[in-house]
Amino acid sequence: MLKHLRACFVADRVLYTLHARDEMRQEEFGPIHEQEVFEAIRSGKVIEDYPDDEPYPCALVYGHTTAGRPIHMVCAYAEDDDRAIVITVYEPDPDRWVDFERRRP
């Protein structure tokens, strides 16, 4: 899935949900910009898969910006439209994540 998501970002075939836009604007560690999401998807890796989500399978992707900012994003891939759908984006809280990849117990 990550290969498809990256290709969509490069081709500017990305749809941000209203929820994602709100989260990006209101992020507690400072607003997240589209360029940062693009940088994070390029460096990213899937840390959780949600293959049974409807209407499209999605994944939690962890990546970082060129400035080193950690970013989590839940993205779906709409195969029929060949489009990435960004469902939510946030900067992970280090108190809740181990190395930003595993949830703390």
C-alpha cells in the first residue's frame, strides 16, 4: 500500500478529509503543513495495517519531515480512483509511543 500512497502524493492525487485538515491546523505541537505530510510519507513506513476498513483499506504510517519532525498519518488508498485519502495526521506524543512506532503499554 505504501508504494501506491507515495505514487499518489508525487502525482498530487491526494484528498485530505475535513478531520485531517482540522487535526493539522490544531496540532498541539504546532500546525502540520501539507509539505510536511509529503515529506513524512516519502520517508515513512507502515506501523499498523487496517486491511478490513471500509470503504477502503488503510494504514497508520510513521515518517519524519526533512527537519526531523515525527508525523503519524492514517491514509487509505482508493484503488478505483488511484487516490490517497488522508484520514488523520498528527505528531505522535512521545509519552504514548515508543520510538514513535509502538504504543506504550
